[in-house]
Amino acid sequence: MKKKYQVGEAGVVQGVSKFRTVLPQVLVTTINNLLLMDLSMMLAFPTLVIGDLYGKEGELSLTDEQASWVGSLVYIFQPIGSAVSGILTEPLGRKRSMILVNITPLVGWLLLYFAESVTMLYVANAIMGLGIGFMEAPVLTYVGEISQPHLRGILTAYTGVLAQLGYFMVYMLGAVMHWRPAAAVSASIPIISVLCMMWIPESPLWLLSRGRTEDALKALCWLRGWVQPDAVKHELQELERYAEATKSTETGRWPVLQRLRSLFRPNTFRPLMLVTAFFFFFHASGMSGVRPYMVHVIEEFQMPIDPNWAAVVSAILGLVAISLLAAIVSFSGKRPLTLISIAGCAIPCLVLGTYAYVVIGCKVPSGAPMDDPPANWLPLTMLIILSFSTYFGMGQIPWMYVAEVFPLRSRGLAGGVTAALAYVLYFTASKTYLGLESSLCLYGVFWLYGAFSCVGFVFLYWVLPETEGQTLEEVEAYFLGKKAASTETLDTEFGASRNSVAAAT
């Protein structure tokens, strides 16, 4: 007798175990997260190169200026990659894009391994920057489209776990081996990624947008637990309706220009501005500026910790924080965690600024030891809280919004543009730290970060909607300002979440 399937309210297939329904979504998310792990490894690797070559004697060594470029080229070229990725993700598809983007990091790792000059280091880092940009849009878009609404939050948070694992892997490689063999080991990640991605299905939503209904049905059956078509019939109908409703009716000889015009439609432009503002406050909250100069900051505060292990400790804290975020976001929602996170950035920055003003001032030159600094455990504690709070929410949640707030027809392009703007802000935060410290002194920098965090708390409290558990259609309707039945739940939960946060704070 043929088995009957139904889909419950939460999107769980009736007649199929919840584990079986969730397993393929976790599996494909893990596979495409290999790209994000490789991405974070490329971001972290300049730390190893600079640490081994900066100011050292040898055939290949780095001056101050050269070290600065080695550390920043990835951020300069990333926006170019993001812009190209956003344009190509739509016509190529999510899966094909994720396979092709592995080419650039593989080339970058090999160039690093064989680098015999500073110029080759520059080229390798520039190619890695392009590769980072290529990866953002297809990875985040894919996760948002293949996951069920009640799982989307935890799966997009899970992407951050593997991304943070990439930082940890690079820092540990740097602790046990030279940067060249570390680059060779890292080159295995894109190869493994390609082999694994050959087996995952394409996004059903993208297939439907191309009129490939049969392929979309097969992909959805795979993603919902390798079930029969009857089990996903209702969900497929909902996805078909959504894909048809968001299908572009524009025609003409300039499809790229038409896609660029889609960025300025309200249902794309409004979330684009919101998420960009979110990224601004994330990078202005302290950790993005401090991270490249962690050793310098620890030496300035004379903290009781070996500066060489600071990066490893920071990566471990980030891994714990993001794992906790992934575990609870589906229950708590994104808004409360965001507000807790940014408050957790504001307080330690203000305390660090006050400590620096009272104890250090502007008179101690960089690296000069203080005579028995009082309560030097306090700045260490505040730095730990700052690291944990950043990764617990601000470092990952804006990427979760990128995966779900944009409409189908502009999702790839908008995701690429948003990622590009995020890395421009990242570059600005990292490049301005030393200049700010020189102008404002150590205490002024942390007071500035604390002030930005306070402003960010107020801003996000009033404008950030709760999207956890909502369908992509409901999220899109919210940004269009519709008051249809499909968005009433979103508005109700937004208000309820705001009230709950207000009561808690």
C-alpha cells in the first residue's frame, strides 16, 4: 500500500521522522560551509605570513609597508569578487557557482606555497580576496533557499560555526608549522569541497525560476529526507507560487542592467540598507578593528597572557559563541540575541576605554612596560567578553539576514553587493585602528567603539524585524510594507520580541 505523506505547520513531513527530514539539510549545509571555512582561512592566513616574515632576516621578508599590503589586499579585492558573484549566481545557479568558486582559492593557496617574492605574495592575496568575494553570494543564498523556515535560523547560524573553525585551524597550523606547509595543507580544502558538492542538489527555488519543475521536485524530495513526490507536493506548490510571483517581467537587450535596477526596488533596497547598517555597527563595535592588532593591544594593556596565543584564544571563544548561537537562535529569535550581543560589545569597550584613561593615558609609548599595572586582569576580562559577545550575535546574525531578506529575483546580486559593502566596512575598520589610536589615544578608540555600539543598540532596537521561523515570502512581504495575512505573524512577533527585550533590559 502506498504510504501517505503530509506536511505539518512547521514544515516537518508527517510520516517521516524529524531526524530524516533534517539530516539532508544539515548535510548540504555542512558541504557548502566548506567554502566558508576556506573563506575564513584565507582571511586569517595573512597573520601567519606576516608573523613569519615581518621584520625577519631572509630572502623573503616584509617591511612595514609591505606587511600592511599583505594584510589588507584580501579586503580590497573582495568587493570586486562579490559584485561579479552576485551577477553570475543567477544565470549559473547556486550549485554550479559554488563549484566554480573553488578555483580561485586553490590558485591562491598554491601561489602562496610557491611564492618566492613579495610580488607573488601580493598576487596570491589579491586572488584570495577575489575568491572570498565569489563565495559569499552563492553560499548564503543556497542555505536560505533549501532550508525549511523553522530550520533556517539554526542552519544559517551553523555556517558561522564552520567559518570560525577556519580561523581556529589556521591559527593552530601557524602554531605547529611554517606558513608554507600550512598553505599546502590549506589547499586541500577547495579540492575536498568540489568533490563533495558534486553530490548535493541544486536549489529548488532557482530551478523553479528557470521553469525546471521536474528537477525542482527531485531536489526537494532529496532535501526533505529522500522522500516520494507526494511528501513534498504542498511545499512544491508554495514554492512554485512564490517563484511565479517574484519572476521578473522585464525584457530587453541588457539583462545585467535590469538586474542592477532590481536593487532599487523597495523589497530589495530596504533590506539592503538595513543589513548594510547592521554591518556598519558590527564593524564599528570594536572587534573588527582590534583583531588585526590583537598582540599590540594586549601589550598596551599589559594583560597577563602570552600575546602569541591571543589569536588562538579569540578563535576558541568565537567557536564557542557561534555554537551557542546556532543552538538557541531558533528558540530565542535573532532580535534578542542581536541586542544582547551589541550591549555585550558596548560595555567592555567603555570599560576598556575608562581603564586606559585612568591607568595608561597617552604617555606610554607602544610596547613600553608599565610598572606593576593595577588590576591588569580587568582589561583581559573585558577583551574576553568583547570577543565572545561579538561572535555570539553581531558577527554572524547579519549574514543570517543576508540569506533570507532579499527577494528571489535579486537575491544573488543583492547578497553579493551586501557582502562587498560588508568587506569595505571591514577594511575601513582594520585600516583605521592605528590612526585612531594615534589621534584619540588608546582610551579614545575604545570609547568611540563603545559609543558606536550604544547608537547601534538603539538603531537596531527600533528597526530590526524578527524573521526567525518566517517563510521567504512573508519576509519579502514585510519589507514591501504589506499587511496581508501572510505578514501579520511577522509584525506580531516583531512587536512581541521588542516588548520582551524591553522588559528584559
